[in-house]
Amino acid sequence: MDPIVLILGMAAITFAIRYSLFAWPDLRFPPLVKQGLHYVPTAVLTAIVVPGMLLPDGRHWALAWDNAYLLAGLATVLIAALTRHLLATIAGGLACFFLLRWAFGQLPL
């Protein structure tokens, strides 16, 4: 299929979904839908991050002690749970990741 057609199709669908909230401002969701929508950000973030931690090369599982992605991800989850502070989580996770990559000799320098 032509990539231009795919891009235009995705743009049209995205526009229609977002415009629908403006077209019908009095739209109300049932409580069950509201409850389900509450978990969408967590599910989407998990679906993006976890494959990067477990499959850093995109093909092979990396469940080893020298997987800086996995160890830094686990450390970041721990920092987030302990501090509940977004900036501390980001800074701590990045620091752990780069320190682990440096310690394992994986930095491309």
C-alpha cells in the first residue's frame, strides 16, 4: 500500500476521533467507560517501555545481569515508588541508565 495513503488515513482517523469531542461537548461516558479510561495511560506507557527493557535490540530477549535497560528500568520504578516525584524519577532513571552503561562498557564512545 502507498505510504502517503496510510499517512493520510491515519491523520483522518486521528482528526475524527479528536474532533468528535469538540463536535459533541455534552457527550457523557458511562461510569464503566470512565473507569476503564483511567487505566489507558498506564497501559500505553507499559506497552511502549517494557519491550524496550526486555528486547533492547528488538529481536532477542535480554534477561541478563548486564542488561542496562532492564536494570535501569527496575531502578526507575523503585525511585518512582519511593519518591512519587516526576523529576526525581526521570533524573534518577537516566543517571542509573548511563552509569550502568558506563559500568558495563556499553557506551559508544
